[in-house]
Amino acid sequence: MSEKIDRLKDLELIRSMMERSTRFFSLSGWVGILIGIYSLVAAGIAYWGLDFHPDQVIDMSLILKDPSDVYGPLLSLGVILILMTMVTVGYYSRKKAKIKEGQLWTPITRIWLLNLFIPLVAGGFILLILLYHGLTGLLAPFSLIFYGLALINASKFSYTELRILGIVELILGILGSLFISEGLFFWATGFGLTHMLYGIYMYLKYER
């Protein structure tokens, strides 16, 4: 009987350790807030600086321009946003690991990243294909859709809030696909405002 109780205690301990290790992985509050700020700035640059606000799937106003004048700066803006996001996530993840006296790179980390990046990489290729065919009106909503799917896919190793964030991004992407002329607005809402609200909530609930 005592042996059975000991086994149950061991199983409970293992389960508790697994829950703590898997729930470590999430966008921290500050990461969410900073990504939101980066995204709002990027949306402003795209709208006012690059004159990117397609009102249909194939925006003839962009097609008639020199592609290098539109796509080059747009791709550069996207790359800069991704790099800034990756640096921010890496910095705060390392900082969080040190505070919790845990390792950042573990088997759980690799599984989490794999689940996150498969939809992201697939979405990246799709976005490049859309850009190649001039389907500029679908760029913003499709980026939201694939990002939402990536968060949902990776949320099984994280907090429930990450899944909720993914679902919100997915819904905004679908709405953006339906209302093409408002695609950049939905993009700014999803990557900007929603991330900031998520970050504030996560900070107040788990990190304060």
C-alpha cells in the first residue's frame, strides 16, 4: 500500500514539474507590449510612408508602380519588424529563465519552437507567393491567420492566454480577408493593440 502511495506521489511530482516547465513558455507581458508598439509603428510607416493600403486583392495602384518602389521597402520593413521581435523575445526569455533559475534551451523549448515555427514558416512562404503574384490585399490578413495558427499550435506548451491570443489573431485575419480595404487596420489591431492588451494583462496577472 505504501509503495502504491509513493508511486502516486512520484507521478504527481512529475506532473507538477512538467506543468511548471511547459507553462514557462509564453510571450511575457513586456514582450507583448513592445511587439504591439513595434507593430503600430510599422503599420504607420506602411500606410503613410510607403502608401501601402490596398483596397482590393489585386491593388492596381500598386501594380502600376515600379515593383521595387513598393515591394523592396515593404519587405525591408517586414524583415526589420521580425528581427526586432526576435531580439526582444530572446532577451526577455533569457531574462525570465535567469529569474526562475531555469535553463532557456531545453527539450520543451525545442518542441515549443517547432510547433510555433512550422505554421510561421509556411505562412512566410505563402506571403512571398502572394507578393510575387501581386495579391497585395491578402498580405495583411494572411499574416494574421498564420500567426494565429502558430500561437494556437504552440499554446499547448504555454498558458491558456496564448491560445486566446491566437484565436483573436485568427478571427481578425479572417475579417481582414473579408474586408480587404480594412486589412491594414485589422493587422494593426491584431499585431499592435491586441498584443499590447495581452502584454498588460500578462504583466498584471503573472509578472507584477
